[in-house]
Amino acid sequence: MAPSSRAYDKYVNPDFVSKAGLTKKEIAAKHAKNLEAGYGKYKNKLQYLFETVDGVSAKRYKEIVKYTAKNYGKNAAAKLLAFTGTKVHGRGCAVQVIDWLSGKLVDSALASIKIITGEPIAIAQPGIRSALRASFGQRLTQAGAIILRSDFDADIIKKQNDLTNGLANALCDPALNLVPFQTDGASHVDYRRPISTPGEEDSFFRISVKVSQK
């Protein structure tokens, strides 16, 4: 019999006495009292949240849900969702870069989180364009999260940009005769440090995208 089972066997034994001197009956009564008190608090809390206030049913509960959803959206948008985007905040910077490198125009209204030079161009080799979207999305999201955790450390930013540009070279169609992607190079996909604009919110993430031909 396992040690835990042996301990439990002693507990249910009518002759069991705890280190505090409590018998099985006293322990059961104590647990029952605690459970009853906990359930009473839970029940009172539900009644408080769902009672009608100012003529509105469950007003307190609705206000908590509304605040929590708003707060989650704000915090998440400032982290992971900054890359992927939300229905409220629009397409994230990673998604916009993928669109650009797939030959799709990017909404200029979202220019505060990117720096894109030139015209959109589909850089992927024929047959792997869907792979570009999947792999680049993962790479940019991962890189952004790592950079964020590093508090925008310059060495970390460069390392992640090197990895991103390496992936771009691996996926790029040689027939396009493009300058190889390189951090700060003529062709690049680079995260930049955020900047502050007087009177405006800080630009949380910027991605510089440039594609040049030889």
C-alpha cells in the first residue's frame, strides 16, 4: 500500500486522532463548518453581484465583465496582440509585414507601427507563399515577444533581426534578383526601438521593411 493510502487509512479510522488532538468526528465537523461558511460567502457574493441596482439587473456583474474585458484587451494589445492584431485594434504589425511581402498593400492609417519603403512585393519562391505567411508570422511574433521581454535590448533586437532576415533569404525567390536581406541592409525586415511623439501615445513597435533589387 502506498504511503498516501496508508495515511488516508489512518485518517478514516474511527480511532484516529490528529496532532492537534482532534478525533475523526471533530475533524469532520470542522470541515463541514468550513465548507458551510465558504458556501455562504459564495452565495452572498453571487447575490450581491446579480442583484438589481438602479433598475438594472446584475449591474455590478456586468460592470465587472465590461471592465475586465476592456483591461484585458488593453494589456494584451500592448503585448502579443501588438503583433497579431485584434478586431478592435486592427491588424498587427507582423500581419502587415506578411501582407507587404506577399504583394498586398498595407493600410496607411496604421503607419505608426511600421516603416515600409517601396512597393509591396511577393518575395517568396513559387509554391511556398503559404509557407512564407505561416513561418514569417511565427518568426515575427516570437521575435517581438523576445524583444519585449528584453525591454528592447539592442543586442537582442539585432539577434532577432538577424534570424528574421535569414528566414527571408531562405524563402526569397532568386529570380527576383533582390539584394540579400540583412539587418540594416538595403533589403531588411527589422524591428526598431519604439519612439515617442509629443502629444501622442508611444509607438509600441516599429518594423522597418525595405526590399531592394540588385
